[in-house]
Amino acid sequence: MVWSPHRPWWERYQPVSYKLISRSGSEQEFADMVERCNKVGVRIFVDAVINHMTGDSGIGVGIADSTFNTYEQSYPAVPYSIHDFNSKEKCGTQSGNIENYNNVNEVRNCRLVSLLDLDQSKSWVKDRIRDYLNHLIRLGVAGFRVDASKHMWPDELKAIVESLNDLPETHFGAGQRAFVFTEVIDMGGEPITKYEYTGIGRVTEFLYGMKLGEVFRRWNNQKLEYLQFFGESWGMLPSGYAWTFVDNHDNQRKHGGGGDMVLTFWEPRVYKMANAFMLAWPYGYTKVMSSYYWYPREDTDVGPPADSYGNTNTVPINDDGSCGGNWACEHRWRQIRNMVAFRNLVHGTAVENWWGRGDQIAFSRGRKGFLAINNDYSQTMSGEFYTGLPEGFYCDCISGDMLGSGDNAYCTGQTLSVNSMGRTHINIRSDSENPMIAIHVDYKL
Ligand code: LAG
Ligand code: CA
């Protein structure tokens, strides 16, 4: 546990053992959550920290009461000893830490911010990691985000992933493999690239959130209309390898890459627009961030809402479905939640009817969905737009939800009428609270 600063969020990135006990609860509680989620079709992916153990802080104890000693490099609860870590000789820097990101050997064999660096070329280490991940697979998780993948050799990581058991047949059917996402921060300009990891699974595409932030902020003369070919031609991974997100737990608080360009829940209006675009756009495997508010906002260490000891609070749900207790729960914001449904629905269809004028864009996805966004600061977006959708009345899933069913279905937001030509009239004011419209065939009244 880290007490200075007081139980920071990043304490989780310093494992002491592979026991499934954390500030969020016990193994039993975790297993129960996974079980309940699987039952309702929600898959769980674990953020696996397997590049390193704790920082070089001396003697300490983890949240599950396991001890460690970084002078001796020992973690008896795994157990790991000095033989399981990359030596100073193998690393090659004076400090034993990563100093130069242009040196590939250093990035992978030295300590990342002083975190004791495991040697994944050792079969003992590979086996302990494999056992840990297999344990999680047995509990029903669907896959992993592999933390700090850039700091591990791709062939060694690949060997670990390939040694894993199939997912349990009871939950996933026969012969299914864990879905792996590797976290590789590649902004260009370093010798280690995201392309080295595509043989393992999906890879984080950090350029995505940065570029999207730049466009929606309209920095460097960017405009929404330039998004027409947003994807590989922007220097990003081929769509089938990319793992995309507007922001993540690091860059929303200025850790990791992305800087000031990245959009977060602190700027909700434009954040919802960027998420709506991401979810409507057929590039990558998308991730929606879900956060908590922290204060002061400049403090980059503050942990989740917790009791005074640091145990994470449960999340209270308000009557309107939003979260209380300082949980932001972006995934429950109507505009984002409904766009997730939009994405699932239009999967497999192409972008059609692209229309772009400066900071106003509109496009359809096959004959299933249509999105229009007005990010202009003064001009209303209005006119007849071709939606590609069948004739009828549609409930805009940005301004409302469609409730009830059949003849009793009604829309809590604005209703749009699509004529027999597939055209609809839209009018989005530039100062609207949600300057977007999204309709799809599941929201046909
Ligand atoms: C990651 N990806 O590669 C995580 O996304 C990122 O959140 C993790 O860093 C990092 N790798 C290591 O797993 C986080 C914080 C760091 C923090 C680290 C270890 O961003 O700030 O380092 O977790 O807890 C902290 C201090 C350092 C200190 C270190 C060791 O900030 O100054 O050297 O702990 O004591
Ligand atoms: Ca390493």
C-alpha cells in the first residue's frame, strides 16, 4: 500500500503478489461480479500488471498482507526472488531505471519509474504470470489489457499469451481464446512501435484520442470535415488491430501520453461529441472511459472515492440512472450509452452519405444509422440531409430515449421524420447543449 501520497490511484500498478485482493474487494467478490456480468452479457477484461512489481521503496506490505523487500528483490507470496528480475548488468544504465527511450534494450530490461522489472525470459517468471492469468480465466474473465507492454519483449509476451488456457466452455463455448489488448504508447519518434505488437492482439492507438481531441478543440486549424478519412491514413494502425479511446485513466490526468489535447469528462459537452463520433465511426475496437471526479483537479494522484482507510466505495445509482458519490460514470451518460447501442447495431455497415462543411459533419452507416454533429461556434446546421434510413419517424438517441414498445413506443427527446427519399430536415443550433443528432433503425417509432 502507498500512504504517501495517500492511497493514490496508481498504487494498483505496483503488485506485491498475484492474490486477487484489492482495495475494491476480495477474490470472492470479484468472482461474483464476473459471474453476474457474464450472465447478463457483460464481459470483464482485467488490467494485468506483469512487467514489474513494486517501486524501489524498501520493505513493505501489500493490501493482502503479503510482504516484500526491494533490497533483496523478494516477493515471497508469488514467490519471486532476485533471480526473477532483470539485473543492472542486463539493463545497462547507471540507475537501473529507463533513461533513454531511444534504446530498445533499456526500455524493456530496465526499471520503468523505478518499478522492479521482471525478466520474462525466465521460465519461472513466465509460469507464474501464466498461472495468474489462467486463474482469472478460470473465474470467467474474457481477456486482458496488458499493462506496460512496450516494456516487454513481444516474443516473450506472445509466448505467455499463447500458453494460456482456453476460456471456460461453460461461458464462452468451445475453443475460445482470451481477448488481449496490449498497452503500447507509440506517438511516433521512438524505435519501439505499436506494429511490433499486432501479432499478440489489439494494440492501443494513442494517436486516436490525441488527434480527435485536436480536431474537436479545433486546434492547429483542424476541422471536423477532415475526419472523412480518419483512420490508417492518419498514421494509425490498420483498423483491425487498433484499440481506440478518447481518453484513458492515464492521460485524463496527464500521466502517459496525450498532453492537453486529450478530451475528458471535465469538458462534458465536447467530450460527448467526440465519443459520439468515435462510436459511430467504423475504425478500431472502441473503449469508453468511466471515471470518478477528483479534487483538486490539478492533483494527478487522487484515488477513487473511498473510506478514510482507502477502501473503494460502492457506486450509488441515482433515480435517473446516473451515478452519485463522485463517480462520473461516463458510460451511463445517455448520449454515450445510446451511441454504444448505435455502434453495436450498425456494425458491419460502411460510412455512406458523408457530408462535411467546416466543423459540421453528417454521415450514415449503411441503411441503419445516421449521425450529424455541429461543432461550429456560431452557425446553425440546418437543411435536408440524406440519412439512408427507411421512411418513418425516429427518436433521436442523443436528446432522449425511446421508451415503451410497439404502438406504445414514445420518445423522450426530439423526433425526426425521414421521408420516402430517406431525407430528413435537421436543425442543430451551435449553442445547443448537445449539438448532435443520432437516429437508427432500433429507435424507429
Ligand atoms: C502503465 N502503462 O504502461 C499504466 O497505464 C500507468 O498508469 C502506470 O503508471 C505504469 N504503466 C506502471 O504500471 C502509474 C503511474 C505512475 C506510478 C506507477 C506505479 O502513472 O505515476 O509511479 O503507476 O505506481 C509512481 C510514482 C513514481 C514512482 C513509482 C514507484 O509516480 O514517481 O517512481 O510510483 O514508486
Ligand atoms: Ca521490462
